[in-house]
Amino acid sequence: MLELFLGILTAMGGFVEIGELTFAVNAGSKFGYGLLWVAAVGTIGIIVYGEMAGRVAAVRGQPVFNLIRERVGFDAGLVTLVAAVAVNVLTCAAEIGAIALVWQLFVDWPYRAWVAVAFVFLALAVWVLPFQWIERVFGLGGLLLVVFLAVAVMEAPDLAEVGAAFMPRMPALESTQEYLLYAYYSVALLSSIMLPYEVYFYSSGAVEDRWKPADVRRNRLIVVLGFVLGSLLCVALIIVGSQFFGPRHVEPQLPGVVATSAAAHFGVAGLLIAIGGMFFAFAGAAIETALSAAYGIAQFFGWPWGRFRPPREASRFTITWLAVFALATAVILTGVDPVSVVEYSIVFSVVILPLTYLPLLLVAGDRRIMGEYANGPIARALGWLYMGIVTVAALAAIPLLILTHGGQG
Amino acid sequence: MRWHAARWVRWLQVAVGLSIVGALGFATFVAVTGKPQSTLYITLGELRTRAAESLEIARGSAASRLTPNFVRAQAAQLASRIASLRDALADAETHDGVADARTARPLSERLLALTRELAERADTPSAARPIERELGAIVERLVPLARSARPG
């Protein structure tokens, strides 16, 4: 029972990362509650595919990239792998940059010095901590972001209006450019909630934790409760954007600016809790993306992998996640703005979503492989519905990025 | 099923690739053949939000609800972004939206000076009050300017 409870809390605390923080608050500031429905659509989507990934891992002991190689073949699978690793490195770079920005708010060292410290810290954390501790320390620490739920409540939003905004609708905007920007934010917010690394990490984690078919029910509870509670944080961030930042003409890009909303209501304590929560959330996401890239490569090429193995037994896997941290750090040390990296990592993430999810959907629905644990009618219908949604989003993502000048307008 | 999965994933890869190539082609075609579209409204919108963010920091500092180091570091992070926007406005003065850029440029200079002053005097909350007032005035001037520059 305690394991289940901790699993739900870590899923909730690990839900938000720099991309979701930025896009959710900005979506609220630009469009009010107009994109709350996207948060609901994205949450159901990540529940559907997260549950499938956990179930397949529990029943077959196979994580996502193992399935991709097996079902799609080497050539097509390799294209997906390369795209997924590139996106993971970009996302990891964005998280490392965001960690440095957050640490600067506590101790005013040069930004690049903090980036280097972040690299050492993250590498040590993964090297030293057992897998379950990595999940728990950063997942539970990320729960400090609950302060934004309190801020959202303190802002006294119109609950009837909030409730109505969960129904998909097209708002009345002033120009074609505004509609394009609204579409861009819809795709980006959906992507930030359904980030593919979450599914890679979750399914690999299930194998690391040696889940068995008996864990299928536990998997369902963790995914549904953890992700629904996590999405409450996303909803709270949209409300904070709409109620606090919108009227002040602020469309925040820097994490520290987002934290000022907590300070406005709860003073220095609120500020420190918000910044602390951001640190744990970003560090957790950096670790998950680096490990996800290493999981993907090791699973695809059939190398021994997993944090449950000593580094010597899984040497290529260990070198890979260290290399991902190093590469991501190098990207940020070039001086590129981490906020820009966030935008590109989120948009490119949605492009690989259907390539990742299709093999998973086909395997999870196959009775010859999954037996009694194969997708039922609801999972099958939702799975195909979301395959259609993420495919449309993937096709629209890059054109929207270009037409909106990188999401700026 | 393996054959189906491979074929469908290949189709998806081709479709996504075509959407990227098509979007890049369209953007190149417009850039080569069309009238260059001004993006000054983006710069002005960003300048407005950076000014409003500096105002929030000044407000929080004056009310002692932000720590001095937070104010110092956050104002410095904002200042580097404001400096980039000021440079972009200087470039815009010679290209497009001359009138708006000329109006906004001195505002960006003052905004940068105030944000740097906020960082330098982070240990003295009372020093943030006059900065807050002046930043408020800059935000009030930038809001209509950024709005009127938007296309449509």
C-alpha cells in the first residue's frame, strides 16, 4: 500500500518540467482559460499510453524501444531512435539550463559555472542513488510545486468559467496570426503533457522494478491517479497565468518570474518553496531524459541495461547516459538560451509521438502477445483516437513553429 | 502484424518529413518572393513583457517578499534579455516600423538602466520604490505601443 501511495505521489511530483511550466503559464497569460481543454485532452492521452506501456512491461517484460525494434524492424526503428535520442538530449539540455537559472536565484555565481555544477550533480545523483531513490527524491521534491495550486486557489478564479473551459472550443481572436498562435500553443501544451520520454522512462522503470502481470492493477492506479493529480498542477499553472500574469501583461519565460506569483501570496516562504519545487522537477526531468536516451539505445541494440545492474555489468548503458548529460551540458554551455531550447524540444517531441506510440498500441492490443491483458474496447478506442490526435499534431507542429516565428506571434 | 507496424511507421515518417519540407519550402518561397513581413511587433511584445516582469521584481523587492539575491539574479537575467531587445530595436530603426522603433528604443534604454539599478540595489528594498514607479510608467507606455504594432 505504501509502495502504491509513493508511486502515485512520485508520478504527480514528476509530472511538471520546464517545458510544461513555461507553456502552461504562458498559455494562461495569452489565452486565459482558453487552453484548459488541451490539458484535459493531454492528460487522458498520457494516461492511455502510460498505462499501455506499463502493462506491456509488466506482462511481457519489454520496454518501448525493445518493442519498436521487434515490431518495426531495424531501419524504420533506427529513424525513430535517432529522433527520440535527439529530442531527449535537447530536453535534457533545457532542464540543465533551467536548473542553472534556478540555482542562480539562490547563489549569484555565473550561469555557466552553475551549468557545470548541474552536470556534476546530476551525474553523481544517477551514479550514487538506487533507481527507486531517484524516482522518489526528485518526484516527491517536485511536489513542492503544489504551492502553485495554492496560488491558483488564492487567485479566486471563476469556477464555473474554469469548468466550462474544459470543453474543447475555439475562442474569438483578433487575427489569423492569433489563431495560428493559439493552434501552436495547443500543440505545444499537448506535447508538454504527453512528452515521449515519460513513456520510455515509465516502461523502463517498470522493468527496473521487476513488475509482473500481478502489477497491472497497480500500474493502472499509479497512472490514473498520479497523472490526474499531476495534471492538476498543469491546470493550476494555466490559472496562475490567466489570473496573475495576464492582467500584469507578463508572459513569463524565466522560472524565477513564475515564482514571483507564489511570493505575492505567501511571501519569502512561498518564493523558496516554488523555487525548490522547480529545482526538483527540472532535475528529475533531466535525469529521466538522460536515462530514457540510454534506455532507448541499449534496448534497441540489445545491450545489458538498467540501474539495477552495477555499472560494470552495463558499461555501454552507463557510458551512454553519462554522454547524454555531457552532450546536453555542452549544448547549454554554447550560450544558447535555455528558453529557446525548451520551445524546440517540446515541438520536436510531438513529432516523434506517433512513431513511438504506434508499435506500443499494436502490441498492447494483440491477444496473441498480451493474452488476457490485451487492450479492452475502451483502451483500444482511446488508443486509436489518440493516435489520430498525435498524428495531426505531429504533422502540424513544424509548420506552426515556422508560421508563428517560433511561437512568438 | 510486424509488417503492418513497419509499413505504418514508415508512412508516418514520410508524412512528418513531408510536412517539415513543405513548411520550410513555403517559408523560403514567401521570404524570396513576398514582401518582407515586419516582426517588430514581436520585439515590442517581448519588451512589454520584460518591462512588466521587471516591475513585478521591483514590486516584490519593495514589499520585502523577495530575497536580495533573488532580486539581484533575476534582474540580471532580465537585463541581458532587455539588452538584446534594445539592440533589435536599433536594427529595426533602419528597416521597418521606424516610428514605433524610435519611440520604443529610449524606453528600452531606460528599462535596461532601471533593471540594472534594481540588481545593484537589491539589498535595499526601499530603493526599489522609485524604480517601481518609473517601471510602471514604462509598462503603461509599452502596452498600447505593442498592441498597435500587432498585425490585423
